[in-house]
Amino acid sequence: QSGIADYKGKMVKHGSGYLRQALMNVVETMMIHAPVFYDFYHKKRDEGKPHRVALSHLARKLVRLIYKLETSHSRFDLINSK
């Protein structure tokens, strides 16, 4: 803990670095085209998270969304997403 920042730990890097970098690139693009991702990113930035940390949170959200869509056999509606 330092000032107002409260650190819980480092990013776990057990997985593929190439996949992690690809996810970071995808979420940066999705922020431009999907308002729900843009809002989530800025919510994390307003909480005081650095850019890369906010992107990693967004990448995790994207992975959870993809998993949910695949397991429920549904489609993502970009227009009506909340």
C-alpha cells in the first residue's frame, strides 16, 4: 500500500505472453467500437488504475464474455449491450 494506491499483487504470467498481448490489442480496439468496454475501461481508470492494469481487467472481462457466449450458444448484441 502506497498513498491512495492499494496493490493486491502482480499480474499472473503463467499463460502465453503472445495470447496476453493479442488480448490487449483486441480490447484496445474494442474500446473504440463497443461503448460498454469503453465505459468499463474509464470506470477502472477513474478508480486510479494505470492504463495497462485497466486493459488487463478489460481483457479478463472479454474472456469471461466469450466463455459465457460459447457455453450458452448465444450472440453478443453490441447495440443493446449494457
